[in-house]
Amino acid sequence: MTNARVLIVDDDAAICRLAARALATIATCDVAGDVDEAIRALGLRAYDVALVDVRLPQGSGMTVLDELRRISPQSAAVMMSGVDDLAVAREALARGALGYIVKPFRVGDLRIQVVTALAGAQRSTNTARLSARARIVAALEPLIRQGSSACVVVDVADIPLLSAVYGDAAVESICGHLQRRLTDFDPALHLLGRLGTASLVAVLPIGDVRRLTRAAHDLHISLAMPILLDGARIPVPARLGVAVASPEEDADATLSRAEAAADAARERGVPSVIYDGGLDDFSRIQFELLADASTAIDRGDLHAFYQPQIDLRSGACVGLEALVRWHHPTLGDIPPSLFVPLAERMSLMNEVGEFMLRTACGDLARLRREGAMTGGRVSVNVSAAELRCIDYPERVLRAIADADLPPSAIGIEVTESVAVDQSDTFVRHLEALARQGVRLSIDDFGTGYSSFAGLTRLPWNEIKIDRSLTARHRDAGCEMLKSMLALGQALGVDVIAEGIETHADLDALRALGCNYGQGFLFGRAQPISLLDTTSRRNRVAASLAQGRLR
């Protein structure tokens, strides 16, 4: 009983203090002095009992009873009054109050009223919940017997807050939208109904854990999209709990495991959790990454690493490429080859791109102020999703200005596969950046997507030869490199060779007239704090390489 929470609504401070002291051993008490304050409190927190005075400044306690029934129908109420009026008591009971007490009251009488209300509310809640649960379990049983399936509990944890902000009608509409999204997601999905005020239960006919992991992710993305109501975009804080069903298991136990998984998702702050003891290590890792990717930025798990770009003639570091790195709190370093596709699947590339752009600008500005990299530049990779954003050029220029850098200090790298898009939005955004002096680069050039016409449509500043071609500096590969270097010269753009790992790579590229490069020979991607040491090592490595050619 000590976990109960009571809201005392009365404009008499002495009565509030007396009631709070009387209930201190059985409940935690909050106080509201008028109707508006009470409604705000109900919207912010769930209460087991509201202890409400009939007469309140600029309103009536009856209004609070109405709002309590609307916002939090599972809560109980006890009405307080300064008069022993049977008509008022009847009205309070008709509006949902479970008790009526006349002031001044005895402490023992108040305790009895509140304890009785708590017990009555609990019985009502349990009866309604058991009735709904029994219907859902009965519907779930035959579906489990049919074979491979999974029980899904969709938990909307903030129903009381949504109700307080948008009203009961809006909440019902939100639940209706969620039900339609569930049934639209997969024609074979069975919607079993609502469990209480804040959960929907469904069954997916998927028993394979790998497919289920992807389906749970896709379903959460579908459910979490904002709902448009009366012109307002309302976010839906849905969490998914999934339990793989077994024909040998009781349906009630399957539903309990799905509920436990939904609770775990809410407590961990992740989109969804699968409860299944048979998950193999690969599936656990994949699902944990999917669940945690959306919160990686907020938790500070994403970092910018930098790989130097070297003038192959002088050995000087002329630029940096910013590369995203994800250090997972339990799984350690996640390679970009795994993280970037995850971010794309979860529509996170805009957030990741913004984080990398601002971090890179801030780090370069700091290096320049410290004199560690005067005149150098930093390049960041841009995704197709970012280029589709209507305000992408403004976001880039704003980040540059906030770091007090000239636009020419920042390069935007577009992979060749993205560059082939050449849509009007794509061209317009890159042209706008180029007019301001931002450098444009085609990354992974030579992988077979670009055409000469595509290259000439935009004012590129550089092309970066893909590492797979850099290594082919003998035989036919050498002719391809010569052709790309000649193309860069004809277009008047810089050419950077990626993936220089050996002195043989460096010798061949310099002999072919390639002036710029990056790769493990000059240094792996490092945090900003290690770049000074890396740059010195790069200059030494380049000088030694030049000496070998004399």
C-alpha cells in the first residue's frame, strides 16, 4: 500500500497538510490548489486516488472528477465537502467518486475512505483486465496451435499524457490508427485486441528468429510514424514486446512473455525486445544493434574518426576525411559496414549526417585555432536521404558558419552510386553549396555507375579513385588508373587515390602522376586527439617513400 500515490486537491493549505500527514504511512501525496493545477498534475502522473474538495477557486471539484475519469479512468476518487449534503454526495458518486467525507474529518475516517477507494479501484481494474486478457488468451490459443508464430504486444506507455494533452477522442483515434497500421503491415497478422488502456496485442505468423528480428524492426518503424490529427503531427511512443510462440506452451504464458518484453523495451528505452531463449548469438547481436541504433547519438556512442589525405609530392597532410564510428556499450566497436546499413534501414542518416557535419566542423576549427592544421580541410560523406531534405544546403552552411570556418574548408563527399541519381533536387542542392565555395567530391569513383555526362553536369572539385582500383596498378589496372587520372586532368579536378596500403601502391601512383592519396600507409582513421602524431608519422612515411624512388 505504501506504493500508492494520492493527489490532494484543496485550496485550504491546512487541510492539505492534515490529509498528507494522515496518509503518509500508506501513500505518497501531491497537492493541487485549484482545478487547472489538478488537471495539469493528472496529465503528468498517474494517481491511484484523487482526494478532491467540492468547492475550488474558479471551478468545482466535480470538474476534477470528470477530468479524472477522462484522463485516468483506472484511478479512484474521494470527494471532500464542508457541508453534509446528500445531493452533493449523490452527484459525486454519479461522477465516479468511490467515497464522500465531510470536513472537518477525523484522520482515521480519512484513511478508511482512501483505503476503501484503493481497494475498489484495484478490483475494478483487475476485473476489466482479466476479462480482456481472457478473451485475448482464448483467441491466441488456436493461432499458436497452427504453427510458427509470434505474439506481439504494442505498448503505448504515455496514454495518460496523450489523453491530457490531446483529449480522449484523440487517444481513441491514435489507437485506431495503430490498429489499422498493424493490420496493414502484414495481411497474415491477427489483431487480437486491446489489453487495458495502453496495449494492443497481435500475432505474427513468423517463427524464424532472423525474419522476426527484421519484421519487429519494420513494424516499429511503421507504428512510430507521427499521426496527423486536426493538422497536428502527434508522435506515438510505442514499444514492442515480442515472444516466439511454441505449440507446447500455454497461450497465457506466451502473452506474459510478450508483456515482459514490452516492459523491458520501455525500461531500456529501446524500440522493441524479443523474448526468446532460443536466439542464437548472431540474432541477439543484430537485434540489439537495431534496438540501440536509434539512441546511439543521444547516448554519446557515435564518434568522428579522421583519416589524413596526403600530398604525395610533399608528404604534407592537406585534408581529413571524417568517418563515423559507433562504440556500442556492450558489443564494442561496430564496423561502419554494419552500422551504416542499419542507420539507413532505420531512417537515421539525417541525424547521423548532421552529427558528423557539426562534429567535423568543430574539430577542424579547433585544429586551426591551435595551429595544428592551417589551411587544411575536412570532408564529410553525405547520404541520399540527406540530399533529399529540402533544407540540406542551409543545414550545411549553418554548421560551417557556427564553427566560424570558410565554406572552402568543408568538402561534401557523394558516393558514385548516389551521384548517378542526378535528380533536380540533388543537382540544385549541390550547385547551391558549390556557389558558396563548398568543395564537392565523388567518392568510390570507378565502381561503374558514373558517366562522363554526369561528371560534367556538376562543378566537382575532386574525384576519389576507389580502393579496389588503386590496388590494381599492374597490367590492365594500370591502364584504368591512367585513364582516370587523365579524366581528372581534362576536367580540371583533383584526383585522390584511396586505399594506399603499401609502398608499391605509392610508387605506382606517383609514377602515374597522381598527386593526392589516403590509406593505411599514411595512417588509419583516428580520433581527433591522435591526429597530430599521425600527421607527423605521415610526413615521415611520405619522405621515406620519396627517398626510395631516387
